Amino acid sequence: MNKIYGSAAEALDGLLFDGMFIASGGFGLCGIPELLLDAIKQAGTKDLTFASNNAGVDDFGIGILLQTKQVKKMISSYVGENKEFMRQYLSGELELEFNPQGTLAERMRAGGAGIPGFYTKTGVGTQVAEGKEHKDFNGETFILETGMFADLSIVKAWKADETGNLIFRKAARNFNPPAATCGKVCVVEVEEIVPTGSLDPDNIHLPGVYVHRIVQGEHEKRIEQRTVRSREDAQ
């Protein structure tokens, strides 16, 4: 089965529908599936629920979908760096389900493994625990978190072979592998596609069994926060 598509729009063809739930990889501006996000924007799909560590910035990442009011709900760990995200949330235009980063990653991983729920201490005694089942184990209280089962996973990798085996480059590995596993369909954008058999099996981060469609493209590599010393301070 050919998994390689000519463009992000082609790779998403037939998969998008209003009200769908999408799990997206990335952390800050690192490893964001920017080509697929732009294709979703161009498709005009609306009332979306996104599970992602954050929403990028105002004009990049999921932020471009917030600008066009295509996102109904965010399931996230971090709401900073995006003024439109904060504005919509504070004005009641956007639903937000806050998840600690480890909990969000584990919810994605659990969904990919077919695990419906798990107990964790993270969030006990905070707003995160409100409305969730509590249970004591060995004298300590835990809360029940559910596995995440998305309609679609969109992720970004550095390199793929033709069967979809993936390698992520350095920090871009972040949320991408667990996000890739928890969707009914996984679409991946990559910088390079190589022939099947050319990747060292020991270096593969995500097996191709999880990947359904692949698109290759050019990517913009932004720096989210640039902090430098003055020339005088550096001497």
C-alpha cells in the first residue's frame, strides 16, 4: 500500500470533518506539523477539538486555526505565548481542558496502547482533579485519567522510509510519538523520505504500523524565544 502523498491537502483528503478530535505533536514551536495545520486551515474544517501541548503562537502552529475560529476546544498543558488563545479562553469563546504535561503524554500513549484509563497522583488536590474519580492505593490518593482516542493524529518527523517507519530529530521527538499512536488515522509530514530498508532498525523511533499517510515538504524552523547577552556582558 502506497503511503506517500503529493501534498498535505492530498494526505488529509477524505479524513476531515466538522467537530472532529485531532491529536497533534509538537512542543512550543518544535516539531509542529505546520504543513498539515495549514491544510486544515485551507480546508475550513471547524468546531475542532485539539489535543496538543500548546497552541503555538499567534501566527504559527495551531495558532493559525485559532485566528480563523476553527477550534472549539483545546486539551493542553500550556496556554502562554499565544495571545489569541488566552483572549478566546478568557472571553469564553474557547473551551480549555488543562492537563499536566506528563498526564497529557500518558493519555495519548494509553490511547495508542488501547488502555481506557489509568491512575496518577499528578493533579490530586487541584482543579485538575475536580469531577474525576479518586482512589487510594497504599494510603495515597490517585485520580483516574482516561486514555485519549482521537479521530486523527497529525505529527512531524525528520525522516521516514516508504513504509512509514519514522525518525524524529532531537527535541522534535517530544509529543510526536504518543500523539501518532492515539488516532484512528495518523498522517505524518517529514523532511525526507528514504527507500524501505535504508533505516537502521535500532534507530527507528516509531514503527510504520502506526503511520497511514506521509507527505514530504519544506519546513520553517523558528526559534520561539531568543535570549542573548549584550556584547558588553559577553566580554
